[in-house]
Amino acid sequence: MTTFDFSDVEAFLDCHPDLFEQYLMRKGRWDSLSGWLEQRAPSKSSSAAEEKEKREPLLSSSCADALKRRSSHAELRRSFARSKASTAHRTYDEHVSLSAHESQSSVRRRALLRKASSLPPTTAHILSALLESRVSVPRYESSALDYKYRLKESNEREFFLELVRDISNELDMTNLSYKILINVCIMVNANRCSLFLVEGPSHKKTLVSKFFDVHSGTTVRPSSSMDSNEVQVPWGKGIIGYVAEHGETVNIPNAYEDHRFSDEIDKLTGYKTQSILCMAICNSDGEVIGVVQAINKNPSGTPFTEDDEKVLQMYLPFCGISISNAKLFSESRQEYDRSRALLEVVNDLFEEQTDLEKIVRKIMQRALTLLQCERCSVLLLEDIHSPVVKFSKTFELMSPLCSVDHDISMEKVSCSDWLINNSIAELVASTGLPVNISDVCQDPRFDAEADQASGFHIRSVLCVPIWNRTHQIIGVAQILNRLDRKTFNDADQRLFEAFVIFCGLGINNTMMYNQVKKTWAKQSVALDMLSYHATCSKVEVDRLKAAKIPLSSELGIDEFHFNDFSLDNDAMITASLRMFLELGVVQKFKIDYEVLCRWLLTVRKNYRTVAYHNWRHAFNVSQCMFVMITTAGFQEVLTDTETLALMVGCLCHDLDHRGTNNAFQAKSGSALALLYGTSATLEHHHFNHAVMILQSEGHNIFANLCSKEYSHMMQLLKQAILSTDLTLYFQKRTKFFEYVLSGKFSWSNQEHRDVLRSMLMTACDLGAVTRPWRISKQVAELVTSEFFEQGDRERSELKLTPSAIFDRNRKDELPALQLEWIDGICKPLYEALVKLNRKLQPMVDGINANRKKWEELCLSYQQARRASESSSLYQEEGEAEESNQSVESAHKPHAQSCECAATNQNTDSIHRPESNQTNRN
């Protein structure tokens, strides 16, 4: 076994200072470090010049070493942050590496960054470092007591100035109070002194002393922590209360002879009070802010003199200024701490928004720490819209600093339900107003029996409502019993209300997240149900799989003039299978035949039973594409991937069509428009529906493609389906016409191929216009029927007047609209395609023949309309003539002459109007 001398170990550590520092930081003991510091601390008797001479070489060497080991320090801090041996995170001393040219602000900024880097990398630690206060309380050590006594004897003026300087720059209330008492003891030769400060609102002032019976020989400052015992004196009670209320000076040689004196303190401490000098401390406005009391002037039994009163009257105004400054500084620090705490609350709330219980527990923990109370509760309403206040959830947490009886377990406290049953929380939830009760025993709303049953004694309650972002009350938050046994003041209420605002946002977000989760779960279940009912059955798949597939010639699907209504639903499925088989894509892409059968049946099942955009339309579009690829010879220039994408796109291009167009979706603000926007709304939905079917179990006909081929296939499929949007068609056809008419179209140009595929999809989608007249007219009537249904919905639901093509009352305009449709949209496309491929001439011939038919119908409708208008005009004129004839008959004179003359006259009067009518006609 190898042994090492101490000198060897020491030499090794000298060569590896980083290792030594790391070891010291992880395993060094505090007592060892304290002993090392005491041995190297400078003696108090050394002069300032000697101390400076000793520090200069040490500082320079430390700076040099720090510069040399800067990188090792960074590694040391990282190692220290990861170390689990230490529970406290300490930062470096910034003065060690302070260079002469560095400003204090840059050093402070670097110190904050180093502190943030030394802590675990969480947002809370980073926020804590960034929000660290830049204000430090100045520290001024008091002069030695013997030095003050010597000044008092030798130079009273310098002595007084020294006491003023001693407190002038002190902003810490604890140190200031201590210095004031020590200085007063020395100034008036008092054996002991006490300082009482005014606290509480103007209507309920109290005198509080945290520094009672301090004597000039005190070496340890009294603690100002929350656990220290305070002495409280009611306003106007006793000598101190009298001085505070009236502002008068009280100088009593014998305290026991004054009726205002209470000997309770003497009995408790065993100290006998003889003489008392009590004087008020006022601020710059003359308001009493404190009382100082000097007891038993030295030597014992000597009363305080008028000179003591005068010198104290001269000194206390300076004390009043210092106390006011310290209070202002303390209040500003409190505001800073509270603002910082609120920012940390925001950080906590928005770090965790997924679990309601976790976020409420964080809220209560922050509330207990921020407001220093014993217990916090959060109660959430069951229904925020109900006028009846009922809480559904309650969360409670008790401070670990709370002195609870050992008989009361946390389970008993957490299960206590007095807050749920009493009227305080219900009152706040119903009115929305905060409630601050300083003494619950004096409030009739408090249930004392429930308090006794819970085993937790409640003194004060602060209850505020919790609002959500829409300013609705979602619950209440309550805090109980300040740890210092005081009541909740206005500052506590304002802070708690600000705190609860952020809490309300956090709780509301978490509740919304839970609602979204539930909604998502419901949607998932609904989609699962729809997927089950929207997919075909196994029986259908087995039947189709076993069926004999006829040839293309037998089905007639290899002709341009295919009859769209010649096949029934099942025959269209077998025809679709035949098209895939003849194109060779099943063998090329290794598509499982059963999967293909299942996919086709499911695609058919996901078309709705609307008038036109149904499964038959999808099949007819795919048959048109099949003919163009095979008969017209596009199969020679299109790749197998493009061919498969086009065929699948044709079958899926109108999946789940609702019988209304994109404009209707935008006008009605439908869910589809909200989901996909107003550009190619339905086409995006059709594509996503196709993807959903492909992703369903047993439906992926692209399963045997590699990832790159699959991605390319999906891009082609999306482009194919979106191309059926006529808005996109108008955007692309200008380029296509330009390529074709100029003779610049190139099959090797990818952009040209993309545009061509889009044009082929549109040509197939509009292919019914090229069918024989009987078929084309029947399809046009189906389209018109679907459009009229949309127009009826626009009129009834949207209160809009539909355009001519959707207006049932203008159905006679159909031929003219069809001519506009053919001339503006269809014919230019097919003529351009024919220039690219002459084999498509039958489609152009078909559209020209159908155009003539529509033109004849248009002329016949126009003639019929003119005839109808003429007939209406003739009928109106006849009705007017009959009206005139009846008027003339009514005014004809009755002849009383001879029979012959009367007969002649009557004959003339009767036949004359008839001849006029005949002539007019």
C-alpha cells in the first residue's frame, strides 16, 4: 500500500487549487472556516493605514489569482450547482475580482448573472436573480461607548453632533431604534430606556415597543423577529399613552406616586422603577410617531433634571426625522418585496396550468408566505352562472409556522368544513365585495360553534372573491390569523386582492385546460364512434374481395361518352377496382387487394346523400380521368406515382360534401370555415377527410411506400384535391394557356407538370359537360337542384337574396347561365387540352354539341317569354275594352218613341260597338 507524507499532499494541493476549492465548497465545515478567518482577521487596535498596507498586497494577489482561475471558477460553480452535498446556494464575493477600472454597476450586474448561473436553471431562479434589489441599506457602526462618554465630558457640542451623526444615515429600523435608546441612556444618564412607536390606523392607534428596557451596557441588540415579545400599550393609557395622546413631557421623580404608573412590569421583572422621563417623538408635521421613556437616572435615586429635558428635546426631533426616513424606506422595501412576490406568483401560475390541485396549492403556499398568516383556503363555485352559491371544491393549507395544538392533526384541519357552511364565503361570492373581519367573535356572521368543533381558533378573517378574465366570480380565497397576532390591515387587503387577480387568471386557465381536455376526450370518443360507423363492414369487404371484376369494355368505362347513370352503387365499386387494376398501380405499389377493397367501400360510405356531389359524381370524375390517362395516352407521360395520386384524388375530391359551396361556408361562419379559413374551405376538408380514412386501420393503400415516396404521394394528393377549387383554377389556367398557346409547354419542367395535373383534375371535375346531351342535361338538372337548395337556405337562414344560379324563382334562366358557364369556364380549358393532346377531341366535340342544345333551349325560352309577354299584353287590353263597353251600356238612353224607330235605334246602338271591337282586334 502506497503511503503519502503530508508534504506530498500539500504540494499536490498547491498544484491543483481548483480541486482543493471544490473539495472545500462541498465538504468544508463552518467551524473550520470560521477559525481560519479569525486567525487571519486584522487586529482592532491596528490603525487604518496599517490595515490598508496589509490589504493592498492581499487584494492584488487575490485579483491576480482570480483572473488566472476565472475559467476554473466557472467550472467550480457549475459543479457546485450540481452537487447534492450542499443544501444552500452561495455566490462569490464580488470584491475579490473587482478590478480598478470596473464600475460598481457592471460588477453588480455580473454578480447577478453569476448568481443566476450558479443556481439550478429554472425560471424561478432566473427571475429571482433579475428582480434582486439594487438598493442596499447603509451600515454605519456606532462609535464606542467610552468614546461617547469622553466626548460628553470634554466637548458637549461634538458629543451632540456625534449622536446626531450616529442616527442620521441609519435606515434599518432595528438598528436605528437600538442606537436611539443607547444614545438617550448616555445623554440623560438613564439606567434603562424604552422606545414605543405608533402603529395602526388613526382610529385605532397603539404604542408598540420591540426594544424594552435597553440599558447603555447592552452588547447584543434585541431581536426584531416575529417571535420576539412585543410590549403594547393602548393609546391614552398609562404614562406612555398619556404622553403620546397629549404630546406633553412627563418627568416624575417617584413613579409610584403617579396614578398613571402601573407596577405590573416591575413585578414581572423584579426591577423597581423610581424616576421616569417620558417624551414624545414627532415627525416634521408635528404628529406624534413615538414615545421614548428613560427610567432611573444614575446615580440611583437622582431625578431627571430640566437640563435632561432640554437636551432630550433637542435630540428627539432628529430621531423623528430618522424614524420617518426609516419607515419610508421600510415601506418602499415592503412594496418592492410584494411586487417581487406578485411576479413570482405569476411565474408559478403560468409554469403549471394543467393540474388544478397543484396550482391551487401553489397559490395557498404563496399566500401564506406573502401575507404571513396561519391558514389559507380557496373555495371554487360549482356553477358560476347559477344565482345560488354552492361550492364544489375546497382547498386548505396551514402554515408550518402556525403554533397549532398537537392534538389537532393536519387531517382534521384540512377536513374542517366551517368555511364551506358559514355565510362569510357565501356573502363574498354573492356580492363580489371583500370582507375583512378583525375580530370574528364580534361579528354575527361567524359561527362560533363550528369554530369550537374544528379545534382551530380563528381570530381574524380576510376573504376576497376570485374573478376570471370575463369578470365572473369563480370562487373565493380566505386567509386566517396573521402570525404576529395582529389584524389584517388595508395594505394586506390590497395586496391580497392583487394577488387573487393573478390567481383567478391561473385558476381560470387551468379550468379551461381541463375543459379542453374533456372536450378533446369527447371528440376522441365521437371520432372513434364515427370511424366505426363510417367504415365498411367485414362482410362487405369479403363479398367485394370474392367478386368477379368485369372488363373495362364490359363496363363501358373506357369511352369518353360514358353514361354516368349506367352503373349502380355496387357496380361503381367493381368498376373502380377495374380501373386501378388496369392502370397497373396495384402491382406497382404493392397495394394489398383487401385493403384496396376496404378503402373503396369506406370512401363510398363517407359521401353524403346530396343531390349532385355524391359518390356517383366522384366515380364519374375518376372514370373521366381513367379515360384521359388510358385512351388519350397520358399514361405515357405521367409517372405511376402521378397516376395513382390523380385517381385517388378524383375518388376523394368531394368527400363529406354538404351540398353547399365555399361561399356559403364563409357567409354562414360554419365550423369548416372557422377550421380551414375562407380559402378552398371544402377542398381542405375533403383532403383531411381522405387522410383520416387512409390513417384508419386497414385502409392505408400507401402502406408499402417508403417515407420519402409516401410524403411525395401525399403532396401530389393534396395538390390534386385542392385543384378542384375553381378559384385556384382561375389563378393557374392563365399560365397553362400561355404555355400551351405559345408552344412552350415542356414535360420535363416540373412547374409545367404541376399545372397540367391541376388542369386535368378540373377537366375531369367538369367532365359531365362533355357527355352526350341526355346525360349532360340530367347532370345539369341535379346540379341546379342542389344549388336551389343552397339558395333556399341562404334566403331562410341567412336572410340573403341568392344569386341567379341559386335562385329557384329564376330557373328559366338556366340555359343562359349554362352558356355562360360553358363559354367562360369549360370550353377554353378543353380547347387548350386538345392543343396539347389531339386525342381529347371527343371531349371538345361533346361540349360543342351540348352548347348548341343549350343555345336552342335559350332561344326557345326567349321566344316563349316573348309570346308570354305578348299574350299578357293582349289579355290586359281585352280586359280594358270590356270595361269600357260596360260603361257605355250603362249610360245608353231608353227610347219611348214608335216601335220601328226604337227598333232601328236599338239595332244601331247594339251593332256599332261590336263592329268597333272587331276592327280593333
